[in-house]
Amino acid sequence: MAETKGFLESLTDFSFREVVGTRFAKLIYAVHLLLGLIVAVALVVSAFQASTSQGLLALVLGVVAFFLWMLYVRLALEVMLAVLGIARDIARISQSEAVGRASTDVQSEGGS
């Protein structure tokens, strides 16, 4: 049974046998949301320093922009996970068909 590689080992796997995306989707999502929140807060603070009206406008637009950022990041990660799931399923089907062909070949050689 193969051991699960660590994060750094998976990143430096040049054979690409380890899929990093599915194991670290939560971390990727959290980091992107945190970065989006930091940017939104920085823009709002900067706008309030310029003037109150710009700050209020930036606050409203910042909330909307952050919601859209959350939606975009979530959808992008879901698409990535779906593609990785499809790839995993195709590999599993391909492997089971190869095993099935091998056992059929062995049976036909033995039966002849």
C-alpha cells in the first residue's frame, strides 16, 4: 500500500502521480478568501482616508466584489475538483479494463 506523500513531496513530484488539488482544496479556498478579504479591507480603508463618500462607496462595492470573488473562487475550485475526479475515474476504468483484458488473454491461452 503506497504511503501518502507530504505537501512538499507532492509539489516536487515530476511524474505527476500525486494529485495535490483534491487534498488541499480547503486550504486553497481559505487562502484565496483571506487574500480577497485583505484586498477589500485595504481598498476600503484607503478610500475612507481619501474621503467619507469614497469610503462608503468603496465599502458597498467592496462587499459586492468580495461576494463575487468568493463565488468565482468556489466555482473555479469545484471545476478543478470535478476535472480531477473525472481523470481519477477514467484512470480507474482504464486500469480495470486492462486487468480484464489480461485475465481474458490468460484464459484464452489456457483454454486453447
